[in-house]
Amino acid sequence: MALHRLNGVTIGVPNVEATREFYRDFNLTETAPGVFASADGGEQLSVEYAPVRRLIEVRVGADSPDDLDRVVSQLGRLDVAVERSGVGVSAIDPGTAVRVRVDVAPHIEQARVEATPYNGPGRMNREGRAPQLPQSDDEARGARPRKLGHVVVGSTDVDASNKFFLEGIGFKISDEVKGHAYFMRCSTDHHNLLVQRAPVQFLHHTSWQVEDVDQIGLGAQALLSKDPSRHVWGFGRHHVGSNFFWYFRDPAGNFSEYYSDLDCIIDDQLWKPQVWEGMRALYSWGPPPPASFLRPDDLAELMAGLHPAK
Ligand SMILES: [Fe+2]
């Protein structure tokens, strides 16, 4: 695959200091003011000032300079303006107003263990104490985000966005919620980007991979013990993509997700994209999603271009 990873995102928020504090509590590592690293993906989140919260940039990693040339010609065919520097290519999606930057980047290497410490269907062989649970108060302090998994963004022109990302940048379609949401990948993850039909261009959420369900629970416990109002939706399991999830709200109104156990597409030939309908697509089990997950509370303010953060 020419594209192979998400490098990172830049988000714009009106309240930079409070938002930085949230992502420190989320257990990303702040390597410079407003720049956050995950354990395996490096620096993947930048938080900048913007008068209204929004997704400013998505960065994608490719294998070689030839891949960048291909992106330039593909975008050219769509009549999209492209900036080419020595090391990267960037262009703006007209549907989401997000700048997308493609750079040559090394692959994300993630260590794998052969045996898991979990019982599973037909495999109830774990003995003694569960080794994945925290052994000390220190270990119990939150989750450890391993990488940025995906970003979800509202588009006022999904046809234009789909063309831009699929035909222009080179994402692949994984699944669709009929006429409403398009799951796309630039790696072997089921989705790295979801474009959803919306009345305004906005960032719905970023999602961060953690090791397992216990890490999701530990992360939620740490975030919510400090401020219970951060809770949005969880704990549950999505249907499309299959990942376990728990969503939180940052002080600017963006959602941020811990996930684990996402579907993985190693061989494109063996994956058949499907068109899903209704709530079934959204989750297999868990509490019902709050109305504010489907339609964030500040959408009206965002549409009016007002300052929505508290
Ligand atoms: Fe998600």
C-alpha cells in the first residue's frame, strides 16, 4: 500500500490551555507546548488557537516520493490545487475544509505478543491473577495511547470529500453507512478517516488506540475521576469496525475516543465493503448513544460561526 499510516492531526480550538490540559490527562505526552505524542506513533496531535473549534490538518504517511507524485497527478485530475514541497504534498478538501498533507514517513512498528493474557471463545486457559491488570497505583493511572487511529469529520459536500480522499489522496473505502458516513483507510486499520454528511464542517472526534478493554476502562476511570462531565458515550462495541470504544469531550467540544480491537484489513481482495443502515451500524452493544454524540450540542453555534467553548 502506497499510503500506510496516519501521521497526525492539527486541531484548532478557542481555549488552547484548557484543551492542552485535557490531552495531558488523556495521557498523551506533551513534547512541546501544544504538541502531543503517542507511545508508538510519535508526535501526532497539535493543538493551536482557532476562533471556532475545527480540524485544521490531517497528515498521512506514504512509502516513497513516487507516491507523492501520484497524489499530485490524481489531485490534478480533480482540479484541486496542490502544493508540492521537497518532502510533502498538501491540498485542501473542499467538503471538509481540512488541509491534507502527505509525507514520506517510516511505518509504525508495533510490538506483538504471541499469547494473550485473556480467555476467549473456546480458550479458557488463563490461570492465576490477570497479568494485564495494574499491579500498583502508579500503573492504574490511566491508559497509554499507542497511536492515533482515526479522525471523524463533518463534510458539507460528501461527494466532493469522497472524490478528494478516495480518488485524489488514495484512501480506500472500507464500509459505508448509507448516504451518511464513509469509512476510509490509509493503512491496514479498518478506518483512519470517516467523512460524515453534516450541516457544517467540524471535527467530530479523534480516536486513539490502546492495548485492550482494560486500558479503555483505566483511561476512562482516570479522566472521569477528575471531571465526570467529560463522559460522552461508552463503554461499548461498535458494529462497523468492531472496536471497543469509550468517548470523552475535550473542553473545546471535540470528542476523543479510546479504542481497542479494531478490524484489520491485511488483504484488500478479502475485504468486501458493505453498505449499512440504521443504528445497527453504530454499535453491537453498549448504552444507547446520547443525542449529543449524533449531533454535538454546539453544532448550531458552529454553524453560526460563534465561539462555542465554555
Ligand atoms: Fe471512532
